[in-house]
Amino acid sequence: MQARLLYEAQMPEPFSFRLIATDGAARAGEIATPHGMVRTPAFMPVGTQGAIKGVHHDDVRASGADIMLANTYHLMLRPSAERVAALGGLHTLMSWPLPIITDSGGFQVMSLSALRKVTEASVTFRSHLDGTMVELSPERAVEVQSLLGSDIAMQLDECVRLPAEPAEIVRAMELSLRWAERCKRAFESAPDRFQKIGRALFAIVQGGDDLKLRERSARALTDIGFQGYALGGLAVGETREVMLDIVAACAPMLPVDQPRYLMGVGTPADLLEAVGRGIDMFDCVLPTRNGRHGLAFTRFGPINIKNAHHADDPRPLDAESRCPAARNFSRAYLHHLFRAGETLGGTLLSIVNLYYYQDLLAAARAAIAAGRFADYRAQSFVQWRDKRDRAESSSDGVKII
């Protein structure tokens, strides 16, 4: 398919989205932020507490990441948003000069369900650190993200784990819409000291696995108006097929000229499938969490380095990889590190996986610009299937295809 190039002269605002090319529903673009450009489709490594677990920021940058995600809930508890602000903001505290997006804490509303209470006004958590009660309202979520200094802030929403009763899905979706309005008002009225010029606020489409509710949410949020839109409440218990159907249905409902973000997803296959349905941004703990547990993502499919047959294997994970850790260390050595309980093993595989995710989407961007994304996606699936090491266990930890 011939790619459609959509170049524009320049971006007049500190935050903006430029659509560079389309290929079917797949899109390639650039997001301008006060701390730099984000090439899309983009994968955003997850630094929940201001760090990618076990990985130095230099390695994250070298992998090709343009942006990192941090979490409002965790940082407001420790070290506290006010302390971060007093120390110069999250960019300064972390020594991370590139863009940061902050998740508002809505996922914790679901994941910490035993420790929280949701009302119209706010969600009240019992801190998982010391048991103290903490209130997070839409206004406080925006304030915390402003104090952190994130380039992209997210509205506070309520995410429902699936499957769920229809009435519960409706209630959470409607509450999230009202919270979205409050978040926008708080964002637009933030004090000058928060330096909001150039920062963006994204809305989150909810509605569970009900496409009609998803459409209601998407239409209402676009009527309110935000700088970007996310699909939330997915990869939380529904099947992969349902998730992809929702993405395919919802992406066209969102503005063409603004970024579309699929939260918390996913495997390499999930990313390519979602890109093909019009998604621009992704975050997920999978590359680093699986790396810490011995699973490497490669162009040959997943490799469980803890499997015994790697103990005598002198080959690197991928001799042609851009990643030094994938090229320079043998599978036998990586296997030894995990058997010996050395934390370096998890660090190296996390780095391997971050490089792989960035390279996967860099190739997707090039394929979209060349008008051959469908071929690239199909070839990736064939390579994962046909070149996979047949000695690998079927219980690698992640099913890619």
C-alpha cells in the first residue's frame, strides 16, 4: 500500500503532534514536548518510581527510548510530589533530560482494590507502605503531576478488572468522565509555578469490553477536548481478541490529529497488531519484568535463558543485534548468571528487551513511511514462528503469537 505522507511546515506550540505518514490505519508521527521529540509509534519504558528496575538511565536512552513513564500514586507516597518539586522536579531528580509521562494512579484504584474506597469526590487508598490513608482526587492527581513536572499528565480514572458486571462498568466509565472534566478544569487553572505551558493532559477512554460504552466515553471525552487520548482498562482480564477488537473499534473514534495511547500493552505481537489499528503510544512492564525472570525477547521469538540447554551454548542471543548485551554475552554465561542468582543477569536481559522493543517500533515507523507496514507485520510473525529455537520450553512465560 502506498504510504500517505503528511508533512507540515513546523509545530507552533511546545506540545503538538505531527502526523508524518499513514499506511492503512497505521500511523507514524512525532510528538513535540518541552523536553524533546517523541517518535511514534513509541514504546515508553515503565519507571514507576522514577527508575527502570535494574537498568541505568544511560542504557534506557541508548536503547532508543524517547520518553519514560512514571507513576503518580507511587511518587506521591515516596518521596512525595512536594519533595520532588523542591528538588527541581522529576527530570532533575532523575537526571533524565527527555520527556516523561505520568500515569495518574487510576490503575492502582483497581490493583489495590482491597486497600481503597471510591467515591464521587475521590479515591482513598490505604498506603501499601505504612498503612496511612491517602486521598487522591482528580484535582490532586493533576496537582501531583504538575509538581512532578511531567510533560504529559493523565486524567484520574477508574479502571475495572474484567470480567465485570455491566452496571459496574457503566458506573466506572461515567465516574471517569466526570473526573476527566474536573481534571481538565484543574489543569487549565493550575498556578503559574507549575509551568504548565507546553505540558499536555491526556484523557482515558473507559467502558470495559462494551463497545457501546467505549463509544460513549470516546465521544464525550473528545467533546471535552484534550491534547491526547488513551485507551485504558484493557489487558486486565479480557481475551486478546476482545482487546484488539476494542482497539480497532475505538481508534477511529479519536481525533486524527492527536496522539492515541494504548495503556499497559503488551507483547511484541500486541504492539504490531495495535499499530496496525491506529495506536501511537504504548507502555508496559513486560520487557523488564520478563527480563528479570530470565526471558529475552528476540527476533527469533522469546528465549527462556534459564532452560538447561543454554548451559553449554556459546552463541550470543543475537549476533546481529544493535544491543551490546545481546551480541557480546553468550547464552551459557547468561544462563550461569541466573543459576547463580547474580542480579546482572536480570539487568542484561532487561536491556536486551528494551532494545528489542525500541527496534521493533523503529522498524514499524520505517515500514509505515515506506507503505509496507502490513508486510513488515506479517514477516515479523513468520520470523517469530519459523526461526524460534525448537528446544525452547513451551512455558517461556509469554505467548507471543
